[in-house]
Amino acid sequence: YFLAVGLERDRLVAAIGMVFVVGAFPIYAAYFAAGRLSEDVLLATALALVPALAGQWCGAHFRQFVPHETFRRIVLVFFLIGGLDMVRRGFF
């Protein structure tokens, strides 16, 4: 949707990031409600933030050098790869 409405690079990245952040709240609420929000889960989450933030930093610098249309195609390719991986996991 965000690509279809023609958001520019920085707004696109911010919108996608917001979707992931907002989507994480129900997941953590479900973990908490199920009694699965343990110290191990919190530690794994904290450790996972390190490469995630490094990736955001690298991506912020990378997208400044890539034309908008090329960036759009790169995003689409990564979404395609992610979608195909989900389909693969569903069957295997």
C-alpha cells in the first residue's frame, strides 16, 4: 500500500517501521497474557535490537545514494523474498 500511494523513501521507511513497531505490541501482549514473557524472551529481544538498529543505520545511509525508483524495486524484491519464505515455511 505504501509503495502504491507513492511515498518517498524516507516516509516509506518511516511508515513501514511504524507498522512493525505497532504490530509488535499485540505480540508482546499475547506473550504476556500466555505467561511467555520471560527474562529469556526479553533478553533475546534486547539482543535482537543491536543488529536491527545497525541495519537501520546502514539503510539510512544507503538510501541516500540510491535513486527513488531503484530503492522502490529493492524494497519490493525484499518483500517478495520474505513472502516466498513464508509460503515455503507453510509447506515445508
